[in-house]
Amino acid sequence: MSWSARQYSLFEQQRTRPVRDLVAAIPLAGVRTAVDLGCGPGNSTEVLAERYADATVSGLDSSDDMLGEARQRLPNVVFERADIGTWQPAQRYDVILANASLQWVPDHAALYPRLVSLLNPGGVLAVQTPDNLEEPAHRLARDIAASAQWVDRIGDVKHPDRHPAAYYFQLLRGHCTEVDVWRTTYHHPLSGGHAAVVEWFKGSALRPYLQKLGEAEQEEFLEAYLHAISQAYPALDDGTVLLPFPRLFIVATR
């Protein structure tokens, strides 16, 4: 299952709120160049461009579908196809934004300092990553994948490692003049109930499982996942599910 701009954008309002909070924490003065790593359909790039209206803002993503949507949304912004893990720009930046993208890239011990090295002096690396690998949505997917029915096909699926706040603080403070790290849990109201929770994670956390399955197998896996989700997340009286979603934020100044 490849990245889908349509699937991702089903919950654009909820997915954009964290990047608004992140970008608002970046210092405003002196920004001339800014880049959005893993720009997706351009919602995060739009937030960045709104805050730094006088800066040259660009974006990159590894998905052609995402880039097509981003270019339609922001025709005056340059978007390029690139892999964050191997990205080597020809210039340095005042702001490097990575909103809900670096969790897909391995080896953070090397990645984060490398991104700081691509900043101008005084530049800022601003990162938001989901901090939810131990939330029911992830644990249940792992449990189903490890069950007898699925283990031979998707039992080996593993998301790249993520780390606690202290890890990133210690990793970055030797490379930066200031490191600010915080964690926020959002509670996203999903009016579509438990089916909406499944749709949310189809566009992100479930992708590594689904892309290894055929269409019929995907439907069967999602049916089992929906049943498990309905037991783990209580619905409100009107059917709305309040989805807790913890996220880790980093604003690091070179």
C-alpha cells in the first residue's frame, strides 16, 4: 500500500494542528530559507509558508502522489522528490521542519545531527514525531500480525525505533546552542467512530502491514483490527471516538 494523499488528508484538520503548534514555537526573526522534510500533501508546508511569508520555502517527499497534491495546493513552492535518509542539499537552511516524517527514517543517532549540520548558524531544526508505539492502535496491530493466522506473512513487520525525550535532548545538545523538547497528547474527536480510527491508521501506522498483503488479505486484516480497536477505544454516547495521540516535539537551534 503506497502513500495516498487522499487517505492521509481524510483527517487533515487533526493532522495539521500539531504542526501549527510546532511552527509557532520556532523563532520568527531572520528566516530566509526553510524546507519541509516529508511534506506530504503540503499542509505542513502551507503552515511554514504562512509563518515565513518573506522566506524561500520548499518541500520534499518520497511519494509522487503526495507531491502532486502539494504542488496543486502551493503552486509557487518548489517541491522535489527525495528520500530524507539520503538527502544532501546544495545549500544550508535557516529552518528545517520535519512534521510526522522522521519516525519513518532509521538511525536517528546519525540522522538528527546530520540535519543540524545542514542548518545555517542560528538555524532551527523543528521536529514532531508520533510518540505512540505503545498506544493500543500500535500494540493491537502488532498482536494481530503476530497471531497464528498472520505471523508467516506480516509477523516480521517493525517500525523504525523511536526514543524518549531525554534521548533526543542528549543527542542534540552537543550540536546545538539550545534544545527544547516537549510531549503533548492530543485527543482527536473522530465522528466516524471506530471505523474512523481504522481509516486514520490506514494512512500511516498500518501501511507497513498492508503493503505486504493482497487486497482480500488487507480487508481481512482490517476487519480483525476494527474488532480489536472497538474493544480498546470506548465510544461516546453519540458514537464519537476520542483518539488519544501523544506526540514528541523538538526545537533545536544550531
